[in-house]
Amino acid sequence: MSLTVEQIAEEALSLPSEARALLADRLADSLDPLEEGYTRTLWVNESLRRRDDVRNGHVQTIPGDEALSRIRQMFSR
């Protein structure tokens, strides 16, 4: 039986966080090296855009502890 990408993702998301991190690393390592440069460029551009959004006041930051608390509350419902 062949699993769909959605089924695989659902199963992967049910793993403990350390297992998900290991899986993410293995998947990232499997990417074509040419795609890696492109992906890195996309992430650099995204991080610069986010930085600029914070600096220009378009995004309000919150302390990390508060962000984690909010996320935990969202997933505990």
C-alpha cells in the first residue's frame, strides 16, 4: 500500500519532537544540492523580510516564553 504525502505528514506530526527534528534533518539532507542553494536564498530573503517587518513596526514581537505559552495553549485544546 502506498501512502499519500498527507498521510505521511500526519504520521510524522504525531512523532515526538526529537524524532520530528531527526526526520526533518534527514529529509533536508536528501534534497538536491542545487535546490539547497535556492532554498537557502529563499530563507535568507524571508528572514530579511521578517526582520524589516519588525524594524518598520509592521509586526509586534512578544517574548519567547509568552509565544511558547500561547502555542502550548493552542495545542492543548
